[in-house]
Amino acid sequence: MAQTKISNLINPQLMANIIDAKISSKIVVTPFAKIDTTLEGVAGNTISVPSYAYIGDAADVAEGVACGTTVLTATSTTATVKKAMKAVELTDEAMLSGYGDPVGEATSQLAKSIASKIDADCMTALLGATTKTFDGSSTKIGYNGVVDAIDLFEEEVNGEKVMFVNPKQVTDLRKDANFISADKYPGQVVMTGEIGMICNTHIVPSKKVVLDGTSAFYTCPIIKIEPDVEVEDETPALTIYLKRNVNLESERNTLARTTTLSVDEIYTAVVSNASKVILAKFKK
């Protein structure tokens, strides 16, 4: 007689792969982030992330005259990798009863939990980049304010950018005649959750964009996602350094007849190019 065993329902290696795939699909804030795996298998848990300043345009040099040299300068940010973890416990009765799909639900919930944590850390990192800020806190979000904010990039060519807003700001945007809804360009969205565009800036709602301490305004990160290869390197606005990718383990409690599933990811999220980030404040 065929028997369904707990080991038939739980395959940690397979579930880890499924969770890893689901995390990628659930992440909203970080599709544009660079994933760096150079820390895998390397001793230590602290990294120093350099940020180089532009050396300036080339200058004319007369024939026979030696060219002067320019000092390449850089600042650095130190970050420590950490472990994000979540666990669920399933009884044998729950897994074998056939009511719903508790193992599949656990997989989805664990993936959502890790993805949300990574998103939150990435948003925290972005909100800490104060190199460029736009204070529009006296007015609500709209076309004019977004344009004024993105022009702080001082681009010669208007490249693609993404802006994260709170869902409560979406109504004001949709009522703006200059807002281009995503249903006007189906199949061309570049990010999960994108609802529209203003002046080549993709708008993505996220509840991780919150009010300031006085509940007066929202701080909305704007990230430059298209590099200007003529004047800057390819360093992205944000980098996620992975020390270890998704790891799922199961532990059996024979006396309680339960199985615990725990998942973790060891990483850190840092702003690796603050020149590509603008923090725009808009009235509640």
C-alpha cells in the first residue's frame, strides 16, 4: 500500500529554489539593484563600498607640453552583512489532512517574508542617501514637482528613472493631466508594480514610503536607472551584497510530530552611487 510520508511533502532543496524564485518576483524596491556575490565564501562580515568622484572633463594641451595629472578621489561607506530569518511550524495533521496546501502556503509566506525584509532594508538605505534632496513639502505631488526634483540630476539627456511613492499619493498623480498611466503603454513597464510615468520617470507605489515624524510630508526616493556612460561609471544606485543566498532547513520534533521550516538570507543593502539618488519631499 502506498504511503504518504512527511519526507514526500517536504524537500528542502526544492523548496529553497522555489522560495528563491518567489523572492525575486515579490521584490518591488530593488529590481534595479546590482546583486554582488563576491562575499560568498570570503571571511569577514564587513565591507567597504567606494564611491568615486568624477575627475572632470579633459582639457586642451599644447603640442610638446606635458599633461597635468588629476587626483582620483573617493569616499567609502562601511556596511555589515546580516542575517534575515523566518520560520514556521507545521503539524503532521496539517500536512496530511489534505485541507488546502499548507506546505505550499508556507513556501509562499516564507518567500514573501524575506522579500519584504530585503525591500525594507533597501528603502532604508535609499532614504539615508542625502546627497541630493528636493523640498516640495509645501505642495502635493504632481508633474511640476517631479520635474523639478529629477532636474537635480542635471542630465544632458533625460534618462530613465524610477520614483517610489506612497499609495495614498497615487490619487493626486492620476488626477494630473500630465501623468501617463501604465495602461497607455502596456508591455513596456520596467518594474514590478509600475502604475505610470512622468517625464521618463517610472512611478511605483510602495507602503515603505512613509510620512515624516510630523506626518506632514512623504519622502519619495528617485533612482536613476539608466547610466550616462560618457560621464560616470556603471555603478548602480543600490547594491545588494550576498554572503549566502536563500537557505532553507527543516527540523523534526518527533515528540510533537511537527516539522519546523526555517529560511534565512545573509546580505546587506547599501547605496553604492549616491549621485543616482534624489530624495523628494511632497506634502501629505
